[in-house]
Amino acid sequence: MSVLELNHPLIEHKLSILRDKNTGTKEFRELISEISCFLCYEAMRNAKLKKTEIETPLEKIEIGRLEEDKYAFIPILRAGMGMLDGIINVVPNAKIGHIGMYRNEKTFEPVNYFFKVPNEIEKREVFLLDPMLATGGSACDAIALLKEKGVKAINFLCLIAAPEGIKRVEQEHPDVKIYCAHIDEKLNKNKYICPGLGDAGDRIFGTK
Ligand code: PRP
Ligand code: URA
């Protein structure tokens, strides 16, 4: 299976506040950050550790350490930025990139307007961040841009995924693993995820 859905009462609880239309910007941002930490925790479950010798106050031991800078976290602008804060709290030395995408309001096709990723990106494992996987257009284009740069290990972390978006990523990029907090029912006629949480970017940045 290329999709892992976090299935936990704590996540459902946090999503219930996040989805609520009466939840304000501050709490919305905090929750996106918190849930992103849990996604990162799950997505890094099989991360390889480097054996390192350290000395506790009692004795020497060999213990695994994460080579944090081998990983790149890349938010898809704008809304993906909301996920970054929580993640860099737990993997502070990871490399950060940015991919700018917006969905054309009429065609719903993604438009790429910015691309800046860490050097030697092809040697790093990449975690793409975007709270919403709707039609999957933005995710697929961002993944394709990374593959053009030679990236081989790509994970996609999102909060809410629509079945349509999952299907599209699975078809176009079967090698990419998707981690999501919840898989919702469907897209509406405006390609918004239902029940969803509305426009993630607008709710994070208070733009509407
Ligand atoms: C939203 C969201 C994804 C995209 C998902 O971004 O953050 O990037 O839509 O839709 P898709 O799966 O159908 O491509 P939006 O275009 O609203 O831009 P924003 O983050 O700047 O608000
Ligand atoms: N983008 C969002 O922010 N929300 C959706 O439901 C779909 C795309």
C-alpha cells in the first residue's frame, strides 16, 4: 500500500477542531503544526540511523543517530508552509526547499511559480508537505519537478486526502508513499475536499 492514514483518537480529536469553521487562525496554525509532527514521526519510522559512540554519565554506548541533513522537507507554497514549523522543531537540521504552486480557479490545474531546493537534492530523501491532496494535480506536478532533478526517494505528507488525489498520485507516481492524517469522502464540483476543512492556505494565513 502506498498510502498510510494516521488512525488515532488524538488525531481525530485534533482534526475535529481543525475542520470546525469557527476555529480561528491561531489555533488552526497550531493544529496544522502539531498534526504535521505526528505525520513526520510516522513517515520517518524506517529512517536509517548511523551508529555513534557516546558516553552517558555511567558508560560508553553505541547508539543510532539520525543524519538529519540527508533529508529535505519541501513545502508546496503557500499552505505547505503551515506544516513546516512543527516539523523543523523535531528535525531541526534537515534541509528545506520550496515549491510554489497555485490552482487555477477555473481549470483547477496547478501553476508552478517557484522552485528552489537544497543542493545535491538527488542524494536526499524528500518529504513534500501540503495539507491538502485534492485532485492530486499539484502533488503530481511537484513530484515530477523533483524527479526531473534526479530525486529518487519521495514521500508526500498531507493532512486531508481525497480518494481522487490518492488515485492520481498512485497512478502517476506509484513509487511515492503518501502519509495523511485522514482520507475524506470526495471532491465537490469546485474540487474542494468534502467534508474537508475549506481552503487551507486562506485559513493558515487569514487571507479570507
Ligand atoms: C491548495 C493546496 C494544494 C492544492 C491541492 O493550494 O494547498 O496545493 O490546492 O489541490 P489539487 O490536489 O487539486 O492540486 P492552492 O492552490 O489553494 O494554493 P495556496 O496554498 O496558495 O492557497
Ligand atoms: N485546496 C484547499 O485548500 N482545500 C481543498 O479542499 C482543496 C484544495
